Amino acid sequence: VLDDKLAARFGDIKVQFDRHYNLRVFEKDKEIALIERDFPIMTRKPALSVLPLDFHPPLFGITTLGTGHGFDPNANTSGLIIWVNRRGIVVDPPVNSTEQLLQIGVSPKLIDKVILTHCHADHDAGILQKILQEGKINLYTTNTIFKSFMKKSAALTGIEEEMLKKLVNFFPVSIGEVMIIGGGKFNFNYTLHSIPTISIQASLHGKSMIYSSDTMNDPEYINKLYEEGVLTKNRRDFLTDFPWYHDVIFHEAGLPPIHTPLSYLCSLPEETRKRIYLVHVNKDSIPKDSGLRIAPTGLQSTIELDVRPLPYESAIEMLDAFSHIDLFKSLTFEKAREFLLAFEVNNYKTDEVIFQKGDKGDKFYVVISGEVDIVLDGKCITTYGTGGYFGEKSLFANENRTATAIAKYDTRLLSIRKDEMLSFIRGTESDRLLRQIAIFQNVELRDTLKNNSIFVALTATQQTELHGLIKPFYKTFHIGEKILDKETGSKSAYIIMEGNADVYLKNDLISTLTKGSLFGVKSVFKESGSYPFSIIARDDVRLYYIGHEDLEKYLDKNPGVHIKMYHYPY
């Protein structure tokens, strides 16, 4: 914990922020390290060149993301995607799994629910990463596990627990009670592990699966604990009655006494072993003649359970898309019928042109699956994935297309004619947002945001929504002119469109802001007290601005951006 001098001690070691917000490390009062304020703690790895898969989510199935444990550097930690009605529910996602899925063409929009089984680092680190990188996630776990996860995340991020809780939609699960998630029936129970841990059973249309999660599932050891008085009879009876009857069984295998020994799993009936896929284990440790196998990883190895097709599947697909499009979040459910009647589905092959620059702008588009490149003068200026939307300029201006849209891969789009779209959104928040985007979104704004370390990492859809909130500031500031200080206060956040500005703390020059730099953010999170910095124009400065109220709403929907801005210095 930092004291009033922004210092913390651990034995002979002291870490302290200096007046320029650089971090200095001392041992026995001798400085041994300096971490400058702008030093990148984490560097983004370059994306791998991976061809997208022609993957169609199953009605009911399981994709294994990783089968390793936390001590194997060559394997992803154990994690699954349970597909229910063609939507993914990710269980304990391994670190970087979102990026890996994006590289093969699977959008996070298809996987908007997360189950956390327990709070060991090899199971919860990927969830914290998803919160940092994506929009608000729907998190399913018990109250006990959720409290532990929030406490741990607060310690890691430096953000108060209460604020972190606002960055996720938490759905508490009840032990032993059926819960409907995505149309499937789920049941959760506590396993025998070193900390509270839940197993998962899921069923759909007569087919079922179970994921043991981390557990000691050896009846001999469980009975020993009962005899020693560690377990009650009811608990013993429950643990020894493992439901081996499921169609598919994902079971862990590790080192006792907190994991299930392979020797016990090898002793199970052959018919049971045929339905088992092992996780949390090294492949080389599985006896070759055991009849057991490690779970195959990757989308191409997805295990699909044969269930009957959904009635009205095309309508369900469209309603599913409607509910996952950020632009339409503020619309009432009564709009769903109008949505089904007005929108139509269009399929495009890889590299197929959707419209050309100069074409008449008579439709608005939303991406259901695949990706669409927006190309201007032979250069791709942005790419829209699942949930992304484009063509908004044509709604409010009688002008031809200003860029070309091309399907990057095989792509499914929803399209709606201009007059029908205007009627559909009239008088709603979607109308206001799209008008704002159509007026102010341009190449200059895109180029400005590319110079900002926070905004450049946003998805195309996040950027488009942000464009709807940003406006050009009404005046130009000249050299030496005060832009912002503790006296003027800040009711907006500002982005430098052109020019440079100096940042002073009291009388000390601590930084110079350039094109794309952000300031005025500190006041969004600081409940009391004045703005501590003075921002002075070094030359002629032009700005964009975002009202704090609009920014707060945006951050509420985008927790990864929220956390980055929470730690932003100005």
C-alpha cells in the first residue's frame, strides 16, 4: 500500500513514485532501478499469420483450448468452449486465447459468456485478460469464487473491488440447481480441491457433457478423508458418486493429493474410458495401453454432439445478432419484430465486393460472421468483424459511397434499405449515435486516434462507437495559451488533433503532448479535488473533445479501455 509520499516498503526494499510519476526502486536507501513513466510494461506480440478456418459453431459441442497445467511452458492451460445453440461459453480461457481465436476468424462476439471454475492462476488469468481486452463479459461462477476473483484482480490491477465489479456482468450460480445458459441446462457442484472449485454439467436436447475441473476424484482417497473426519458422510457419498454416464466426459488428471491420479482413471470400465477426454495433463504421462486420450485442441477438433436442429433457426440467428449488436443495445424488445421484417441476410465469398467507391449509398450493413475490409485508394483503412456495422454515411446524406467494402473472408451480412433503417431507429439513441458518426467520422479523426496508445488497440466497432462521441473543439489555442488547469476544471476529455501542448505539475514541466495525446481523463475517476495539472499550448493547438458523461457510458461498456484510462496520468 502506498503511503502519503507515494512509497511502499517491503523489508529493505522501497518503491516510490517521484514527482514526474517515474517509479524508483531502493534497497537500503540506495537507488537500484528506475522505471520511467512511459516504459511499456507489456508489449504486444505481432500477430501470427494464420489462415481463418471455415468454422460453423455447432448446436451443441466442445472445443478444447488447452490441456496443460500451470507448470508446462509448452502447452496452453486447460480451457474449453462449450457451444450451445451456436454460441460459445468459454470455461477458464487460457491466456491469449482471444487473440488466437481472432487470428483464425472467430470473433469474441460469438463467445460472450464465461464460466470461472476457481481462482488458481492457470484458470483465472485468461478471464482477467478478457476483461482488460474486450467489452463487458457475462461471468458465471459462485459468489464465493467471484469474491476471491475480484479481490485478486483488485490487487493485480490497482483498481478498487467495487469499481472492478462494474466491469463485468456477474451471474451467480447455485450449487446443485439447474441453470439455463444460452438455452442449455447447466448444473454446478463443488469438487474436492485445495480451494473452492466447481465442476460443470451441461445438456441440450437429450445429449450431455461434464467437465470435472480440478479435483481429487479417487474413491479410495475420498473414503480415507471420511474415515479421518475430514469429510462428512453426505460429502463423501456425493464425491464418490461421480456421474460417469454423460455422453462426453472431460476429466483432469494430475498429481495427488489435489488432482486425480491417472491410475484410478485407467481402472475405469473400458466403455467409460472411451467417453473420456483428459485435460490438465501432459500427453507423455498417459499410458499407451490405457485406452485414455488427451483432449484434441483447436476449432478443427471440436467435438460435436448430435442434437436435433432448432425450429425457426434463421429467425433465431437474426435475433441473436440483434441482441449482440452494440448499436442496438438501447432499443426495446418490441423492435425485434420490426428487425426481422426489415433486415435481410446476404452471403459474400472471400474478396467479393459488397459496394464500390462511387456507388449509390442505399443500404446499411451489419456483420453476422466473417470480416469486411473498408478500402480507400487501394489502402485498407479499417476492418469490421462480427457485430460491426458500416454504411452509416449514406443514411443521412445524399452522397455516393466514399470507400469500397470487400469481404475479407466468406462473410454473412445483415442489410437494410436506407428508408427502412431510418424508420427503424427514428427517435432512438441509435439514431443520435449514427448521425454523430456520419458527421464527424473521417480519415483525419482515424489518423489522430492511431497516434494514441489506448485508441489504436480498439476494435473497429469500438472505434466507430467512439467516433460517435468525439467532436471538434470550437476554438484554436495559440502558443502560451492555457488550455486546462485546476481553475478552469475539466468537464470533458480532450484529444490533440494538431499541435503540441506542455504538461506542468505546479511549476515543473513533466511532459509534452503531441497529436493523438489524451488529457482531462483524470477528472472522470477523481471524485473530489481539482485537476492537478496545467496544460499549456506550445504552438497552435486544435482539439477534439468527449463529454465526461458520454465517456463514462463508453467506459462502462468497454472495461479494457476503462482500466487503461483509470491509470492514465492526465
